[in-house]
Amino acid sequence: MKKEIVNYYDELAKRYDENRFSNSYGKYINQQENRILKSYLNKNETELNLDVACGTGRFLDYSDYGVDISHEMVKVAQDKFPQKKISVADAEALPFSDSFFNNVTAFHLFMHLDFPMLKNILAEINRVTATGGTFIFDVPSLKRRKITGYKATSWHGGHQIKVSQMKEIAGNSWELVSYHGIAFLPIHRIPKKIRPLFIGIDNLLCRSIFKEYGSHLIFVLRKK
């Protein structure tokens, strides 16, 4: 599966930003994700932060280090952020010493991976994170997909989870600090011209008691 993922993103790398985040839907998701990251991370304190599966560098304003398994995605990120320390690496075998980072992020990674790989990566990120450090990442919501009847047809976006499962997987190594919903409303069904008008409503719903039914869940873990 990893080879398929690498090939997919290698081929997409040069047009990834335009393909994914130049449209109104991509901008909508990006705004919600950044809103949450800003509440936990300081852009002026990035020296010991790592972005795993950094892609073309969408969140490298929050980290001085970035890794991705795709060589081509890393090339794009390096061109965009020449001052950052960006390299090719597998999230299950990070090239860093124990307890090196204060904070780690990983977006749009676990949506492609199964539970064994998720557990392996959580353990590896725990290894490179200092005690008290945070790990912020997203996974599609299992409860949302059960309601909508959505079923992935391949590895791409094929993984989902619910909060109780994440608590179990986190075990004794991580504390679940909080979680947030993303894209509660079916944004892709709302006309493009008026999508921006729904951001405020969507943000409220994603912070409500129904937040686990958002399209994606962003988890914030703290290393014990």
C-alpha cells in the first residue's frame, strides 16, 4: 500500500496545491484546519515542531521540520520553504532522536492507513516527542460515515475512527486533550458562490455536542 501512496502523490505533487486547495471547498477546509492549529501552536515558536506527511508544506508555518514519504512532494515543499528542514522519511521510522520535538502535526495521513499502521506511527511519534508535547492530527469520522453510508473504494481516504477508539489506541502513552469536528455541513453540496457564508455556522456545529459527526475529526494528544 505504501508504494501505491508514494506513486499517487509523486504523480500529483506539482499540481497538488492547485488541485486540492485552490477551489472553494479546499479553501473552506484549509481555513477550518488552520483555525484549530492556531489555537494550539504559536507560529513564533516553531524550532522544535515537526510536520509529518507535510506534503507541499501547507502547515510548515507551524513547524521548522517536515517529512513526507513522497520524494516529489518534498521537492515542492523544499522549493516553497528553503529555510525549513524538510526530508523524505517514513512516518513509521522517523530519522530523529528520542524526545526531540515539542509538537508534531500530521494532516491527511491517517485517512489512508489501517489501524496497525496508525498504532505504529503513534508509537513512533511518541518516541520523538518530549514529555508534555502535543500531537495534532486528523482522521475521518466513523460515526459520520455510518450515518451517510459512505464507503471508501480504495486506500485513498479509506480509514475512519470514532473517539472511543482513539482513546483506546492512545492507551497509557497519550492523554486525549481534545478533539474537534471539521466540515459538519455537506459543503460539497452547497453552491460554490455561497459556501463562505456557511463557515461560521459550520464552525459552531463543529464545536457543539454533535462535533463527532463532522466529516473529519482533529485530535489533540499530549504525551504523558
